Amino acid sequence: MGENLIQVLPLSAFEGGELRALREAASLLHGLVREGAQIVRGNRAQPIDSFAQAQAWLLEEAKKGRAIQRFKGLGEMNPEQLWTPRSIRKRGACCRCGSRTRSRPTRSSAC
């Protein structure tokens, strides 16, 4: 299911710049999750050993009852799909646009 990539960064990368805030947050959170800790959402609870477990559980809980839909990228579309936006195809109308004039673009159902 894809490749795993592990990259090791030197500690100096976390000393300044954008990663400094990440280091500071990690030091504040270190040691807060102890034995017997649990995460609670509504009337459901889950025992956890780390913040990573809490985050994973909360994400799974948030996904329940929701459908995640993936849309096609431009490289996956048929050539005719690239020219007509989805909202226009649904309505069966399109805009005829030419050079900029004082008149407004006209709508036509036959494209």
C-alpha cells in the first residue's frame, strides 16, 4: 500500500525556524500521557498510551457516519471532461464567451 519513507533530521533542524514551535510543543506535551490515560468523546472512551494513539482514535471517531470521496485529478479525466465544468454539465447549459465586449455572455443549452 505504498512505500514507507523514514527520514532522520538532525536536532539542529528543530532549534530555529518553523520547526522550533514543533520542538516547543513536543517538550510541553512530553510526559503528560501516563499509565491509565484515556481519551473521551461523547459517551465513548478509549485507553491510550500516547498522543499519537489519541489522535488516531479521534480521527477514526470523526470519520464515523461520513463518506470520504476522492475526486479525479486533471491527469485522470477524459479530454472532453476538461472542457466542461461539472456544474454546467449537470444543468445542461454552458456559457458562450468570446472577446470582451459590452454585451454579456449568452447561455446556450446546445454546446
